[in-house]
Amino acid sequence: MPGEVRVRFAPSPTGLPHIGNIRTALFNWLFARHNGGKFIVRVEDTDQARLVPGSIEAMLDGLRWLNIDWDEGPEVGGDYGPYFQSERLDIYQEMADRLVSQGNAYHCYCSQKPPADDDQRQRDRRVSASADCQCRDLSQEEGSKLSAAQESKVIRFAMPKDGITRVNDLIRGEVEWRNETLNDFIIMKFDGFPTYHLAVVADDHLMEISHVMRAEEWLPSTPRHLQLFEALGFEPPKFAHLPMIMGPDRAKLSKRHGATAIGEYIVDGYLPEALLNFMVLLGWSLDDKTDVVSSQTVTDNFTLDRVTKSSAIFDQKKLLWMNGMYIRELTPDQLAAAMTPFLERDLPKDMLPVDEEYLRRIAPLLQERIKRLDESADITEYFFRANETFNTDDLVQKGMDRDSTLSALNAALDDLSGADDFQHEKLEEMLTATGEKLELSRRQFFGVLRVAATGRAVSPPLFEMMEVMGKDRTVSRVNNAVERFSAAG
Ligand code: GLU
């Protein structure tokens, strides 16, 4: 369909996916969805020395977890495949040969093999190996002689020596480079694989990519790509380079800022909706004030004029806050379901399996307090424990002694054992009256009870908690506290 928006996310499987990669994927996906276009995943696995097994699976899992679906690419296929560049080598070879025969590229025999860990960006930054290389100007005859004598060669693109290459970047505006500052970059490597530059241009053309949206660090590669498009006679796509992501100290984002591989956010108990919302704001905004914004609203409003030029700041504290906001918006059933895998992972085995029905009643009591789902076991453990193991001295509240504490416990135990209705208002009414009779303050009497029922000095509202725990559990705990306290005295 002419004019159709087709954008791609083109990860290299060289490590675990991080916030930077996924933000690029997200922006491309939002742009495709906003425009009713296609979102394509293409695996750029031509740098064989740097392949890290499992990284593509981790990337795709990360996208799935965030509900970022792709229309073409690994697993789903599509009309423009294969979507792994390592399966498209003949295409690149054919294009490289064409460029050589047109005089836009040449075999270079004097290039040094790069170190194995050299990556594309380092290569681009390094001074061209062809600074004093004569290969560009070899006659056909000389070339054939060298070619016969020496197997080891690369193909370099012959950059125009003068003139200017310009891009009208949809985010950054017009950017230009003097061609004389750009080296004769390699397009085919020693191993017969194309470099990123050739493969990206070939595939962006063949896959009919309409917009290339990628991180700003790729901007310096753009004039090379534009020159390749031109030499190959292809219409270039539109370019949009996304702002850098920095830490709050304005240094390049790293682990130090709390940014980790996407899988870590899953393990740490972030909700995908919260991480997605957070990442959307790394370079895009609805207006100056809205932070919490649904993915539908973002999709409806995702235009590139709302993408900032200036660097985005990754603020871990904001992510945590946002996660808490999203957790609070879950229904009790959703929260219970979200907590379950974390409880299964972290609760002592004797408390498993989790009683789902009970958990659904517990969840709302904790909703205000939990910021990450990996806190689930810690903040709910006392609901599941058969018996508390706390230090019984903790039962004694300020201004009380052992006797008054024991009387308080016994009085509460009587009340609770006799109660027919465990509804929290009823419990509060009954126990308030008992506390008054004992001439204890609310803080004292309820403090004793809280420790007896939970083993902790801090917990959600006491009576709502007792209602959720139910009569049997509550009575058995208070009874247990009485027994342990008496034995300890
Ligand atoms: N394979 C490159 C990367 O890993 C893609 C750059 C591009 O989108 O052109 O980021």
C-alpha cells in the first residue's frame, strides 16, 4: 500500500535487552499503531563475533511482557522475510557486487582485520584504514592480480570526496555532513558478512520501511546510509533519531542509575503497564503535566512533534512511584493474580500453595503500601503463617507491664472467641469497649493485639485485617500469643 507506515525495530542480538533498546521498540510500535501501519522486528545478526545466545529470546519475551506486538518478524513471519539478516547474505552480496561494478565500492586488500570485540560504532569512529590505502584507485588489472594473490579482502564504499550529505530528521531537524569528513566505510567484511551499514540500507529498502526511528547514537551513520541509498538508486526512508537517555546526573544511562536488563524489571515486580508508561515519557510527552497516561491515550496521541530533542532523564524513583500508582489501580482480583507468582517464588514452601481466595481478600489491605510486587511475600507472610515466632516481649506496650499485657490478651481472647460476627466495625466496637474497661489507651490495647495477631508492630488496619484473617486464624494466633507469653514469664 503506497504511503503505508512501516517501521522496524532492528535489535542486534549482542546482549540482554535494556531500557534503551526497548524504548526504541516502543516508540516504533506506538508510531505504527497511531498511524495504522506495520511494526516489524528485524534481527540484525551480522556481527557474528558479538552474538550472545539467548538475547533475541530475551528481547522478544520483553516485548511480549510489555504487550508490544509485532506484525512481521521472528515467529510471526511476513511477506518481506527472512527477518534474520544472517539468512539474507546473498542479497547483501549481490548489492555489494553491484556497487563495485558501478564504481561506488571497491575491494580493499590492505585493511587490517578488526579486533573481535570491535563494534560498528567503534569502527565508525576509528580513522579509516584507507587513509593511505591505494585500493580505491587500483586499475582492474591490478585489482585482479591482488585478488588472486590474497584471499583476505573487504569491500569499501567509495564516499564522494566533496559535497554535502543532508538529512531532514523528523525530530532533530536538518543535519548535514561534509562528505570529505566521512571515510570509505566497509560494507562487506572479511567473513563475507555485510556490515550493519549495508545490511540496514538493503533491508530498509526491501522491507519498504517508511520511517527509520532509532536512537540518536545512530545519527552519525545516517549520511553513510543516505549515500548508500543513493548509490543503489533507492528512495531513502524518513529518519527520526530519538533523544538519548541519561541518568539524573546527566551521564550516559548505566546500571549505576538503576537501569537494568528488561528481565530484571519483571523479577523485581514492576507491572508492564507501569514500565511502559514510564518509558513512553523517556522522550515523549502528552503535555507538560500528565505523567500517568494509558497506552490507549498514548497511541491516540503519538506524533513525532511531541518527541523532545533534549535528552530524556531516567529517574528510578519516578518509576517506583509510577509502579505504586499502577498497583493501586488494580482490582483486588488483578492484584492477587499479580502477586501470586511472587508469593510462589518467595514464601516459605510450607505456606504454599497460596490460598487464592484468601489472597484476594488480603490484597486490598496492602494495595496502598506495596510499590513493587517483589515485596509481596514480605508484607503478606504473617497472613499465611501457622504460628507467629515473634519475641513475646514485643507484646508489652509502652506504659504497660507483663500483668496488664496478659490481662489484655486474655480479655481480647474472650471477646474474639465469643464473637459471632467478625465484621471489622463490630470487632472494633467490641474491643474498644474492652480496652476502655481495662483502662488502656487504644494505642496500648490495639498495640498488644496487633503484635499478637501479626507478630509485627506495623500492619494494615487491625480490624480489617482480623476480618480478613477470619475467626479461627485470629483466635488461634491470640491464643498462641497468650500461651507463649505465659510460658516466657
Ligand atoms: N542493529 C542496530 C541496533 O542494534 C539498529 C540500528 C538501526 O535501527 O538502524 O541498535
